Amino acid sequence: MDSNELRRKFKDSGLSYSKITSKEIALLVSLIKTELRKPSNKNVGVDIESVNAVKTKYEYRKSNGGLLYSFVVGNEINNYEQPLICFNKDDFIYIAEGFNAIKAEPFLKAFDNWVKEIS
């Protein structure tokens, strides 16, 4: 699956970013780390321990406590912080947009598993 198919799957599952909480974001971070630990993904070039949700970028909606936007980031081997998965308040989701197809695979797979778990 590519990122466009996963965005469609997210939407078709009845999910909306306005319904996602920090608990679901934490699950996504955990699933990304699980994928990155697999031997087949050792050359992705992202430091597993650096993968996290950037807490300073959370903004909470006053009406329902949901997130306006958030970023899941990780450090590449050269310590450059790379956005891995980003949610915008308009429900557009960026999934490993800066990676080639091989390096994007663990993030796409983690996102797919995440949608299955929370829908």
C-alpha cells in the first residue's frame, strides 16, 4: 500500500483526526518502533529510540479534547530530525513523504496496522 491508499483506508474506516487522542498516537509510535526493529528494516536509517510524538506540537481542541495536529518524528543516522507521520487539522496525513519506497515501507506498514487496531 502507498500513502494515498492508506489515507483512503483511514477515511473509509470512519476515522477522523478529530477523534484521535494522544493514546492512539502513542500506539502508532509503538507500532513504528516494532516495525523498525525487524531485521529487514535495519537499513532504513532511522534511530529507533528517537521515534516519538513531538509533544510540544500538540494543541488540544477545547470542545472534545482532540488534537489539532501532531507530528511523529525520528532522527536519521546523521541526527537530522525527520517527520515520519504528520497529521494536519484538515485531516490530511503525511506518511513518510521524505523517504524512498524501501525506507517508507515500515512506516506505511505501521500506519496500516494502526488503522486496523483503532478502527
